[in-house]
Amino acid sequence: MDVFVNISSGVYSTAGSTVIKTVEMHTGGEPTRIVIGGYPTLEGETLLEKRTCAREKHDEIRQTLMREPRGHQEMYGAILVPETERTRIGEADIGVLFCHNEGYSTMCGHATIALGRFLVDTEDEDVFPRRQEVQFHEDTRECRLRLHAPCGVVNIVVPSVRQGDKVRSDPEREVRFVSVESFAAAVNLVIEVPEEVRWPELRAAGKDAVKIDVAYGGAFYVVVQEKELGFERIRAGVNVRRLDAATAALKQLVGAQKEVFRGHGLASDLEYLYGVIVVDEGENRPGLGGMEGRVGACFFANQQLDRSPTGSGVSARVALARAKGLLGDGERVRFDSLLSVDGRSGAAGAFVGSAVMENRVLVEGQAFYTGACAFVVEDAFSRGGFLL
């Protein structure tokens, strides 16, 4: 206990570093490392300006937390930003920057679900200055939050319970959030694949092109049928390394087509391809199969494989299905990851998505606590972390 206290108080920190305190959660197996202490105040008037400041002046902290030996290739983080241009005018309760192995993302659904629970549970007004403004609705047993993400304000509903004079989130019920405006950016786009970058499965299928869709749910995603890549029944199991190689090649080809991501009324910081989601053939059926479950494998950032069904990806896929006339308002669809589809993470690992008014999507899912940490830098070698 004495060593833990000393680590937490900075006794083992080298000069110029600080103790970073976090709360650890997971959503469908995908981690969220929530930074609650030790992170510097970010410069800038807007959240996107603060994101630039984080990237240009404090990126070593992201690298320390996301990379080995404190993190790993698949680690994901959330940096709370108490004050933004939207909180100042009363349109949001708190801001957030999302981070991963490569940098900073514009939206993250699994982390939003985790943050919903955490922001209800915390009583630390240094972490969440507007916590007392969050009301508990006795009739529905819910709290409502407005989270300012880089893509815009996301509304979150957190099932909660009253315990004496305190309110706590209820882990037994699904957190819900309503996405920013989501839309199809390109449908049935044909991507020519040069010989030198074709993966073995594409060659075996005798193909030299791939038909894809591009959709936005707070971030841009390629949505591609498994057979288009030369794969069969990812629902039954797949060689993840081979799928990784195929999606990496496809992402490079599509990402180079900048015009696909422009002209949608978004800030320039949002106009880039974030991930590739490989889906099964049922994605093209009316209703998408409803609650039987649609599986998807999402590779994002520097080829991180999402353990969850990818919340912003669900927003993009529902918007895409709606644009294709496959899904109506209010129709609920279960979305599975490679983990939840085979039962390893249980029903709690799946998300449910449905279209709601004004081109927005309702996403439902559960998140759970896994720990709390105090991270220090005692040696130069581990300071910026590494990835193998």
C-alpha cells in the first residue's frame, strides 16, 4: 500500500512528468481509459483548437498512456475537457477528446457509452464542474447528459438508480446516445485495386476491384461486404491477420480519394477516412435482419480492431441502410462484433441501433468498470511508449 500511495503522489515520477490518473472501463470488450487527473489545461477557444493543442504540444502523454508498457496496440482513451465553446453557451455539459494508437478521433460510440456512466457516477467537480446540473428523472430513472465531442454534441441517456441521497448509474440497463447527423457519403463506389497491393483472397476470387459504401456517423467509415474482399462468413470465424491486411490496403486506396469526404458541411478536421468495417451479406437485406444480429469487424486508426460493434460505425451503418431504403425510422437492429457474435462477451457486448428523426441514430449499449490507475514515468525508455 505504501508503494501505491507513493506512486500516486508522484514520488517515483521523473522531473518534468506528472502522475496521470485514470478510470478504466470497457464496452463490449473495447477499453476506455478515462483521464481524470494530471493532464494539462489545453489552449484554444474551441474544442477542435484544443484538439490541435493536444496533438501538437502534449502528444507524449497520449503516447505514454496508449502505447506499451502502460497500454497496447488496441488501447483507447478519453481526455475530459471541462470547458468548450459549447459548454460556455449552455449547449453541452462537458467536452471530450478521444485518442488511440495513432492520434485523436472525431467520435467514439463505445467511449461515449462508458463516459455516460462515469459522468453520472463521479462526484468530483474538478473532473466534471457541471455535475450538479445533471438531473435525475425519477419517473424514468435516468440521467441525461450532453457530451461535446469533436464531431458535435452527442445526447446521452444513462439509466440510473437512487441510493439514499446519491444517484448512481445502473449497469444492468443500456446507456443510449443519439448521434450527430449521420449520412451516406457514397454508395456502390467501385475501387480499382492495383496488382501490387491485391491481397491473396482478392486474387483467389479473380477480382481487381472492390465495391464499397462510405458513410458518416461522427467519423467516416468504409462499409464493405465480406465477399467483396474475397472472404466468406466472418460470422463463423476469420483469419484476423488476413482481414487486417486487406482492410489496410483498401483504406489506403479509399483514403486517397479526398473528394469523397469533402462537401458535406463538416469542419476540415473531420474530412478523412477513420475506419473500414467489414460486414456480412445480411447487411443488404431489408431491415438488416432486425434483432438476429449483423456482424461487423471494424479496423480503425492505425489498424486497431474494435472489440465492440463500434458505436459511431453503427450510426454510419444505420444511416447507410436508411439511404438505401433498407431501414425505416424506429426499426431496431442488433449489431455484433467478432466477440459478441460468438457469445464470448454475451448479450452485453452487442449494440442496438435505430434511425430517429433528423438523420440521427439512437445507439444502445452497456459499459462496465475495470479499474482505476495512477501512471508515472520513472525512466526515459518508457516515457513515450512503444508499439511492437
